[in-house]
Amino acid sequence: MPPTESVADKRRAFKRLHEAGCFVIPNPWDLGSALWLQQMGFAALATTSSGFAWSQARPDNGITLEMALAHLAQMVAGTRVPVNADFEGGFAAEPEGVERHVALAVATGVAGLSIEDSTGRAGQPLYALDQAVARIRAARRAIDAAGGDTLLVGRAECFLVGRPDMDETIARLKAYADAGADCLYAPGIRTPERIAAVVQAVAPKPVNVLLGAASDLPVAEVARLGVRRISVGGALARAAWGGFLRAARGLAEGRFDGFADAASGADLNRAFTAPQ
């Protein structure tokens, strides 16, 4: 059964999720994993640039704009819950390109969209703050021109590119909030003290926290810190690849024990033939 919820319905529901409480927004890497998570009852989903790239035999940040847009369109059309787009850096360095590409992403029907401030260049891993802010403003213009109902997430990548400086991270997040970001995100921040500092710095705007590795922080504790949403990045895709690699290595060694924890084919068939 095709989804019946309209894009506008999904976007309204997504914004409501950010108004109070804390929710987990898992990151499927393809339509099958998205539908399984939807059936489990998650209220929203987020794409993962790394997980999707690996499924296409490419490294993270190795997909094209056209591939990303086609993926987003498929994920939105095939699900009935809001989808947040991991839109990397907007597939452009200059604000004009970001604005143009964000408009294309919004047209796929995504309920939210994130823009990173990392450059992919070892010598200068982050855009200078003024350019990073201009890029967020450009994304904001594109969203507003399309009606303004798509949630914009501003990402400070300091901790992921080897600059684990809380002062710089918070300064960037506050600047992105002032530039029009609706939600703020600093992947790589994991301790309660740092999470609480980010939440306090950008309040009352909501904060996304990435918990993409084994963590002792339960959802209830993260919620107590004031976080609105928790994502896992490419962790689910990596977990799936981990199971595949263990089974494949065993097979190469003449063993079949790697299939012991395999999902049931009958369960998978039932999941994907039932109304979604």
C-alpha cells in the first residue's frame, strides 16, 4: 500500500517532534531498511550519506548530487513517516550552489535537511566561519522560497575533522542558529558535560546528538540533558556490513557458522509484502 500522508503532513509532524521531549531518528541506508524501521514504530527516519554510499560501492562523500537526489526521492516516496536528509555539504562550496542544490533536495519532499561545514580538504577541514554561515543562509533562502516548512539542520563538524574544540563548536552552532538553522548538530560530542553545554548554548533551538557507537548513555539520560533527537549515522549500515563480513569470511574459510544469526527469510518476506 503506498503512503497516504502528504509531504506537508510529514513536515508538520516532523516539526512537532522537535517541540518537546526526545526521539530517536534512526538512519536506514536503503528503502528496505527504511520500511523495516518504519514498521518498528519509529516516528521519523534520517538518511545516512555513508550508509547509502557504501551500498553503491562508494566511500562516504563519494556519491554525486544526482545519486543523492534520486535516493532521497525514493526514500520519501516509499515511506509514510518524515525523512530527514543527510545532504552532506550541499554538494557545493559556494553559497549559490548550496542554495540551488537545497532547492532540489526540498523538491524531493524531505521533511528536514542538514548542511555540514566540513570541506573534505586536509589542510582546511572546515569552511571559514563567515563562509559557513553564508552557506547556512543560502540553504535557508532555498527552504523559505519553497514555503519554509522543511526543517534546516546546521552541523558543526569540528569533532569529526580533528578539531575537538568546544568553544569553536559552540560558536559555530550559535552562528548557524542565528543564520536560520532550526536544529543544531555537532557529531562526535558524546560526554554528558559536552552535550549539556551545547544544549544550553543554543537553547531554545533543538539539538541532535549522534550516538553511532556503543554508548553507555541510555536514551533517558540523553533526554534528561535536554536533547531533542538522537541519530546513529552510518551505525546501522556498519552493523549490517559487520554481519555480512563475518559470514563471508567464514564462508571463504569453508565454514557456514556465520549464518547462525541471519534474519529469517520468512520474516523478511512478511515484512515486505504487508501494507507499509
